[in-house]
Amino acid sequence: MNTGQTVELLQTLIRNRCVNDGTAASGFETRNADVLRQYLGGRGLEMQSFGPTPERQSLVARIEGSDPNAPSLCLMGHTDVVPVNEAGWARDPFGGELVDGEVWGRGAVDMLNLTASMAVAFRHLADSGFRPKGDLIFFAVADEESGSAHGMQWMADHQRDAIMADFVLTENGGLHSGPKEQPYVGINVGEKGVAWRRLRVHGTPGHGSTPFKADNALLTAAAVVQRIGEYRPSPRFHELWRTNVETLGVPADVQRELLDPGRIDAFLDSLPVPGPGAHLHACTHTTFSCNTIGTGSHTPMKTNVIPDSIEIGVDVRTLPGEGPAEVDAHLRAALGDLYERVQVEVVMNDPASISRTDTALWDSLSRCIAKPFPTARPTPQLIVGFTDSRIYRQMGAVAYGAGLFSPDLDPADFGRRFHGHDERIDVESLRLTTNLWLDVVRDLMG
């Protein structure tokens, strides 16, 4: 397999700057969809583009299966990336440079590396005349980074048949952990729920020169933000937590602390910052992060005007079994008497989801990971972020976040590159992941 193709395609996707800032007018994912269409073209493949606007198209390519009753598989990768503060980077975040065996650029980790490797594997299978038993789909989807309204959710609502599959492989998994002689390779089979809320605080407008006893919405909003920041919900352990702890490679006494709901919070508090505590906390708690603030109107904030309306954007991530009622109960507990001063608007409300592992796809992944790493053991994980897998699971598919990275890639360092400075991926990981897609497709569908 020519890893150079994966490298070159990844560089092109990075350079296209499909930056999704959360607004409907951003993204321009059609740039990457067009590149992928051109890359896969000339092979008689069935390819279609879909999307709510010409600028935000997703691409679907298909190799038709020989048996209509055989399970179908979708290789899904998103084509958008998050914004970047270029001043914090050592290199051009949209240069796609290859330096010392690593490709640099926004999206190199999240998740253009996987999207590119999927496309290369898909084209290689088409070129080789591979005929799967069930349909094989390559789905390059827009708008994953801002909730999927212009991408996966739009496709599920308007073009469901074009993307429906029994099995789905997408982001993110494939990191090694545990002992080197018998490593664990994480496969993300589930994710926390996403329950974004917009909190609106009202006050009374006035002149900034007379603030005495003023009903200043910004001051109330500041108190709301502080209470949410100080809120400490109780820990809850999901069904995969014990497995996650046992595969961390930490001493037995640390495992005991992490598995005891009465002791885990004190243990996490004792860990240094920055460190693993934030991730471990997110795995075991519903989390609330106040990340945006504004007036919520076309009237700009002005230094000499007491504001009468402030909006706070809160990123809420829920544990399995929690829904809107539980989110509301958390907010009431966090805010106390201030809850009555707040209007709560639902922005997103997708529950946590988990796919089962007693499947043919899981068995194929186990066999194919063992090809380059005979002693490696795939392990199911629940991630704390969200991906488009959640929508596929709602549609009835089994969806895993997979990949296969170099054992030399440090998981903590890799994790910091998500949405961070100096995002980059090594060529060896690109090689391993491209081969994994090829091996799984042949093993599952050949």
C-alpha cells in the first residue's frame, strides 16, 4: 500500500482550510468534497454530493455488494476542522508540511488523517476490482465540528437511504495503552451525550455612570457563570468504566481509587494540573463548561450602557441514562436561587450512546489489529466528546471509532493535539490506519 497517497491527500485536505466556526456560512466543506470526488473519479464508482447549500456538500461513494442480504459497511470521515489561533503554532496550521515524518496542520488529528486514509483504502479496493458481499460506502461528511446540522443530521433527515449502513467505522480510536508486551488498543464504542444550553439573563438597561443598585444583567450572568463553574456533581460509573480503568496501565492502588465512587473525587483533586485528571473526571461526571457570552441581540455591548440581556453558552456533556430532566435538575442544583433569573434554551439534546461489541465488525477489528500487533487486545471505550456516530446509532447502526496508530505515539500528547496548537500526525500511523481499513473490509466483506 502506497502510504504516500495518504500523506499527499491529507496535505491537500488540510490546505483547503474548511474551517467550521459554528456559523452556517462557515465550513466550505465542498472544497474537500470536490477533492475527494476527483481523487475517487474515473473508476465507475457511484458518487453523489448532498447538502443544504452548495458550499456545504457531503460526498457519498459506493461499491455495490454482491449479496443484498449481507451487512453493509460505511467508512465515514468528516471534512471540516475547528478554528485555529495561528499565533500559537510553530508552523503554518494550513501548510500541510511534512517534517521529520509528521504531517502538520489543523485537522491532521481531528480527523482528516482518517478521512484521507479511508479514501485511499476505498480507491485501492476499487482499483483492485474488489467486490464486497454487502455495500461498501465512503462518506465524507460536513459539519461534524459544530453539531452536524449541515452534515450528518441533515443527511439523516433528508437522504437517509444514501448513507444507511449496518456497520460504521469513524473517529476516534486506535491508540495503544497498557504493557508493551500485551498492549490494549482502544476502540470507541460509545460517547457521552451532548446537551448544549443557552442561558439568557435579563436586567434593566441604564447609564453606566449611575450603577448604584442597578439591575445589571452582566453582573447576574457573572454570578451564574461562577456557580456553574463551582458546581460539583456526584460521580457516576458507566458500564465501560471498569474496563477503561483496568486498561490504563496504572498501579492497583490507583485503580482502587478510581473505582470507588466515595474516593474518586478526592483522588482527582490531588492530581497535578495539567494532567490526566480532567479526562478522568469527564469520564465519570456530567460536565458543564460556560464557553461563550454575549448580548444575544444585534445591539452591541457598550462601555457606558448597563446591559439588559446577556446570553451564556454552556457545553453540557451527559452520562448514559441522563436526559433533559436530569440536565435541568443539575442546573437547578448548581444555580440555586439564581435559577429563577435564567431562561434556559435547548441548543442540542443528544443522549449518550453505546454500540454493542458482540458483532462481526468487532471480531474483524480484533483479527486485523492482530496482524501488525499479534499480542494487542482491542478494548471498548466510551469517549467524552461527541462524533457523528451518535446519529448513526440513533438510526440503528453499530458504530465504532477506530484507527490504528503507532505504539510510539503517546496518548496524552496525542490528546492535547485535538483542537490544540501544533496538531500533527506521524506517517507510520497513516500507514497502519490505511492498512487497517483495507484489512477490515476484506475480512468482513470479502
